[in-house]
Amino acid sequence: MRVWRLLLGWVAACLGAAGAGAAPLTREDLAALVYPPYALGEPLGETGVYQLLNSGGAEAGYVFETEPLAPLPGFSGAPINLFVMLDLEGTFLDVRLISHNEPIFVSGLGEAPFRAFLEQYRGRSISQSLVVGTPYGAADTGSALVYLDGVTKATASVRIAHESLLAAARAVAREKLQGIAAGPPAHPDPDHDEALTWEDLVAQGLATRRTVTNAEVDAAFAGTIWADDDPEARADPAAPYLDLWIVDLGPPSIARAALSPGTLAELRRFLELSPDDEPILVIDAGRHGLVSEDFVRNTAPDRLSAEQDGLPIALRDADLSVTLAEGAPEGTAMILRTDRRLGFDPTREWRLDVRAVREHGMFQPEIGSVTLSATHVTPERFFLRPGQVETVPPWREALRNRQADLMVGGAFLLGLLLLVGPLMKRLARRGTLTPVRLATLAFVTGFVGWWAQGQLSIVTVLGAIRTAWEGASFAFLLYDPFSLMVWAGAILGFVLWGRGLFCGWLCPFGALQEFAAHLGRLLRLPQIEPSARWDRLLKRLKYAVLAGLVAVVFLAPEQVDKAAEVEPFKTAITVHFVREWYYVAYAAFWLLLGMVLFKGFCRYVCPLGAVMAIGGLVRGRDWIARRADCGAPCQLCRVKCRYGAIARTGRIDYSECFQCLDCVQIHDDPQQCVPLILEARRGARTTLAQGVAAT
């Protein structure tokens, strides 16, 4: 007891040393991660967000780490920290891994698959509905959801990284990028069809016109040095300087009425490649001409800008040759495009600003400008407004991705509960127990372990301890619903039977150990049988291992994943022995030892087994039947129990019972149970004596 008090005191003393998380990167470290031609700017506030500067020193976006903004714990209890470069339009320029303690990547799969997963974010927008997984049904035909390929055997970990990234990016967007849409905007209804002409567009206000005469422009420049710098305007004051037309070409019916068939076909091809762009037709039948002589196609127009709700709308030339429909005005025409995902709503009024520019002086002239504005809106009937696409909670997405596995696993778990519960005595019969048990353990190894990745681990327990200590969210447990289902079965087993349901029936590595024991018997290998004293001492070792791991959580949390390698589960089950040789050798050692020392790892070393034994203290009943003769004088069950879970007195030590049902079989078998055999013999002798007396 003194040893255990010292050990518990040591663990308690470690609690004060616990840190809340890793320190943020220094400015120099962040600057080294920013790739040219970008550079790191000044910090913005105290949340670790920095300016991202372009080659000219202008603000081009933001740089930040995810951990300070969204410290969602991973399976080790520590957050996954990512480096993010986000441009001013909410597009990911770069996403890279800074640090993590996810066990599957630390020394299992390696970090290469994790880094490859993060590369998928480049060029994606935070306003897109990004999900990890594969499309279901007709989901792949729509543009609302963008699917990212996960990592086999590590889907739960990459989901945590995904949610951390989006939470941090949205936090930055809410504060810095106020024009970013929170969800999918209205988009043109492809099924809405109206027979329209250019005259109909004008009559119904679908084509907005704004005219400004030369005289009005002169008046705007009056009193400035540029007042006399437009002789053409003075020569013909009534002539139109700007005769501007605005038409939203998103709705197919409107585009058909405004464009020639050739341009309409070209626009359709463009929209197939850019389905989130809203095309805007602008025409000037006056002198202005829309853009300057220096304008470069496929760039932002230098003399046009737009605004909606006080926020700028990003306009860009669509680089399409424009021929108008019959009846449309003649003049300079171009099709601009803007991304609806960046907040533009064509069904609400927006404003197009046109700069009227004049030059004063011959050499290095001074440039002056005034703004001429026109507003436009397109009726709601031409658009679909699905509302914000429902953001599926990660746990629901995980459930959907594991639906088939969960159904098979759930049916198996239900059947197992029935077998070891109401049907236990039938199962324990001779000739039935061994084949059913071996078949069950084969299914647990093949399906639950290798296929469905349902091997429980001490890593989850340690992660939960760290999460509870730091007051963080336990949501990370929901990212692996199959393992959560196995945990639920194990916890239910605590109440009904103790640790035995998981350790005896649901642990894939435990099943491998049992198969190793059967193989050792078939090969007639000599068996190691520790004495009762050594057996008791060795069984305490797993609690010491558990206490040491808990101490690591608080003393050196970054080393938890390494310390947890005391479990060979990851090597043998998660990655199918595809690891560095020393991990494989360690796992193989326990399996080979299991051929001569029955389930040595499970009985003596397994820290998860220690957790299960502690959990089994909530057991509500002694479910293994006992007789008065059990232990005094009968010792058969104790001798047959290879787990050493039966005392000389016949008492069952449920903290060491693996629910193999061997003792249940013996107890109910009149050909094996010594008290039943003796009772039968006494009954036979009594019957014989009575028969003799009668004769």
C-alpha cells in the first residue's frame, strides 16, 4: 500500500505542471513558412493573426496558426496546429502542418499522408461547403459541397484537423473578411424560362440604363484644375459622355435576350468551368468606353468598381468576345464576373461605379476623376435561394461514412450481448463454447480490428484525461463512431460483467493472443505458469504502467504518443504490422510469448486492461454461480482458470476475469463439476442401498 500511496502522490504532484498547450510560433518561425512573393506583415491583435503582404508591400491576406484560435483536442488530448495563409477573398493559399500528437501519424502511417491531405485546401474558399469523405447519392453533381479525400485508418484524426482549420479560418474571416458569405448564395434557376427580348429587358427593368451628358461631367469637374481639360465635352454639351447599360446575365432567359447565339454559347462554356461566377454585361454607348487604353483582358477593370451593402464587390473581366442580340444598343460591351461565394447577391440592389478620368498638363499630367454611379437589381424569380447549406456536424458526417460498418458491428455487438447474457448457459456447453468462441474472436480480429479499426486504445483514455484537465471539448470522441460504439459496449459490460466483455470478447489484440495460445498448445510447447505469488505481483504491473502513462500526460504531454507504444495495438491491428522493424518485433514478441505464457500482455502489462478492471468496479452483481463446495474442497475451476481469476476459496476476482466461460461450463456440466459428480455418486449409492435393503 505504501508504494501505491507514493505513486498516487507523485501523479497528483504532477498536476500542477500541466500546460494548456504548445507556445505559438515566433514571428521568425512564421515568416520562414510564408512563401515568396508573399511576406509576413505586422501582427493584428493578440490572437496570433498577422498581415500577409504581397511583393509591393500591400495587404494581400492573413497568416495564422489554428491552435490559438481553435484548440480542438485530438486523440492524444493535444490540438492539431496548422499554419494557414488566407487571401483577402477567403481562399486558402497554403495550409501546412506545424505540430500534432495524433498517434496514427506519429509512428504509424507517418506524416506524409497527413501533409498530402492538407494540400487539398489550396485554392479552396472558406465559403465553400468543405467536407471530408465521399459523395453520397447525387451529391457529387451539385456545387454546394466540396469533398476532400480522407486518410485510410486515420479519418477521425483528419476530421479533427479539418474542423480545427475551418473554425480558425472562419474566426479570422468574421473579424477581417466581412464580405465573405457565410453560406451558398442565391444562384440562377436553370429551370426558369421566360421568352424575353431586349425590349422586354428594358421594359421590365432587367436592363438598367444610366446616361450622363458631357455637360453633367463638366459640372462635376467645375472648380477644379481639370474643368477645361475636355474640349470635346465643351463642343457638344448635350451629347452623351456615358450611356451605360447593366444586365445580369446569370439567368439563362436574360442572357438569351441580351446576347447573340455565338456569345451565348461561349458564356455557357465559361459558366460550366466557373459555376459560382455571376456574369454581368456592361455596355457603354457613349464616349467613356468603360476601361482605359492600358486595360489588360482577364483582369479587374481599371475604371469600374462595384459595391453592395457598403462592401466592395470584386469584379474581373471574363475575357469573352461580346456580340449583342438584335435590338441591343451599339457601343463598347464587356462581360464582367464576380464570385457569388464572396457575398454578392444579385437579387439585392448593388451599385456600379464608373470613374470619369481627366488629365491636366502635358508632361507628367495630374490625374483627376469623378465617380458616376448606377444601381441594378435582378428580380428574385430568376434565382434559387436554397438558404445556407446545412453544415453537417462532424459526428453526423462520420456516422454517414461508417454506416455499413456500424450496422454490421451493431448487429454483432447485439448478438454477442445475447450470447454472453441470456444465452450464456447454452453457449457454455461442451462442444459449443470453443468453436463459437474462436469464431467470434476471428470476427473480432478480422472485422472489428483490421477492417473497421475498432481496436480501443489507452490513447483515447489519456486524451480524455488531458481534455478534462484543460476543460476542452470531448467532441473528438465523436469523430470515430465505430470505436465509440465499442466503448459503449465495453462500458455496458462494466455494469453487467466487469472487464470481461471487452478483454475477453471485443479486444482484437486480445483475440490474437488467444489464437497464439491455441497454436502453442497445438505445437505442444512447454507452458510458463507463474506461481500464485508471482501472478499476484505481475498483475499489479499494469496499474503501475497506467499510472506512469497518466503522469506523462501532465509532465510531458508531447511524449504521450511515444509512451503509449507500450501497447502493441497500433502495430498489430491499426497498421497491419507495416511499421518500423522494432515496433513489429515488439508486437511479435508478445504474440510469441503468448504461445507459452497465456495472454501475458493482457494479464500483466496492458494499461487499457487496468482501465477496464477499474471500470469493472461498477459491476452490479456476481454473475458466475458458485456452490458451497467451490474452493472447499473443490479446486477444479481454479486449476482450469488460466487467468488466475479464482482464489483458493472459490471466490471470483472479477477484476481479472476475462469472461471465457470455462468455469461456467464446468459448473453446469455433471460430467466435469466435482460436486455434481460426487452428488450423483452419493445418489447412486443411496439408490443401490435402498434396492439391496428392499431385497
